[in-house]
Amino acid sequence: MRDLLSLRMRQPPEPPRRRGATSLEPDRQPFNPLGVIWGWLLTLPWLQVTLGLAVLVLAGLVPWATGSALNALDRPIVDVEVKGDLKGLDKKQLRADLGNLVGRSFFATDLEDVKHQVEREPWVESAAVRRVWPDRLAIDIREERPLAYWNDGELIGRSGHVFRPANPEVAGSLPHLSGPEGRAEEVVSVARKMADKLHDRNIGFAGLTLEKRGAWTLKLANGIEVALGRDQVESRFDRFMTVYQQRLASRADEVERIDARYTNGVAVRWKTLEKAPEKNS
């Protein structure tokens, strides 16, 4: 009896139980991947997902539908119309040059390529190309407006662009400018200043030359040449203007050349030496 009591007393005491808790262990459920996926799907914003998928489908269908519609409406080009106030360009010849466009696809023809092709013509300053339904192209051309002849066979447009057409004589009566390659803009700038001053005094301007060594020569509408040299060109020009108006304008038909490179006054070469030999003025 004592031994049994002793054994019972030696057993370790049971741990205290928390109130309201059970000593039974929870049952472990087996892992279910389908259930996890289904739970994740239930958390998705299905309205937004549906709208997104619809947008993607439509984005894929629009190019297909557009391409199908264009193919159904497409026709070969049958005519190219050239518009613009043209003097140097021959409309008939230009249309003939663009004859390779006839028969091409109305929608597939690259208008930028056509624009570049037209603008390669020397007389064309700019061109605008547009489609005219159902089967024509219209080309609006702005032609170069020549300001002066440049060197041999070239023209300078009012924009300062130098171009060489096959028919420069179409430009009519214009001043003749000349100078080294790449200096057209400089020559035009000086010529404009001189032409404005001459015009204010009723003296015609015919041309201006810049030589490679830098010397300037002015030509008046009455045929008189004026040598201005390389230095102090503006002051020499002003001095020439003063002397010309005071002493030479009344005898301009007798003057062949005026040299304004002198420090004081100018030298005059007369057309008839017996009538008036060369002298300083």
C-alpha cells in the first residue's frame, strides 16, 4: 500500500490547463492546390480583367478590320494633277515625268516619296502632295522666285537658294551676281544694300561681282563699271555716289569705267579718249 502510494507521488504533475482551451489537437487537413487556386481566383477583380481582355481583343481586330476595308476600297491611281503658278516649270513635262505613279495603289503610295521626287526639280521650292478620292493625286507646287542670275547659268532664289535649271533665261531681266562658290549669300547681302541706295537716287543697278581675291566690282544699269577693291568697300561706294551725282551723272553715256579705289576722288575711263581723256576727279 505504501509502495503504491509512493509510486503515485513520484509521477510528474500534469501541466496546468488554460481556461476555455481543449487538450485535443486540431485535425490536420491535406494540402489542396486546386482549392488554393480557386481561392486566389475569387480575389481577382473580374470586371477589370474582363475589360482589359476586351480592349486587347479590339486592339488586335482594329488593324485587321482597317486593312481589310482599305484593301476593299483601294484603286489604282489614274491621274496626277499639278497645280501652281508656274513660269519656269512645264506642267505637261512634269506630269510626264510623274507618269510612273499611274497604276500604283491609291492608299499604298508613299506621299513623302512623291514629294521628294517633285522637289528634286530645280524650279521647285516646295511641294505638297495629297490624295483625291477615289483615284487621283494632287500636287501643289511653289516655284522658286528668282532674285538674280548667279555666275554662269545659275539663279539665286529669293530664299537665297542657288539652283541650276535647264532654262534660266525664263527668269527674264534680272541683275547678274557672281562670286566664289559658297559665298552667294554674302554677295546678295552686299548687292541689296547697294541696290537700295542706288534706287533712292534713281540710278539703276545691274550687277555685282566678288572676285576670288576679294575685290568687288559694281555694274550700273547704264553699263558703267565701278571698281571698289577689297578694303573700305562701303566708304568707297559712298564716295563714288557723291562724285557720280555731282559731276558724272550728266555725262554718264560717255563713261565706261569708274575706279573708286583712290583715297580722294575717283578715276574715270571715258569711252572716247579724244573726247575726254582719263583723269582724276
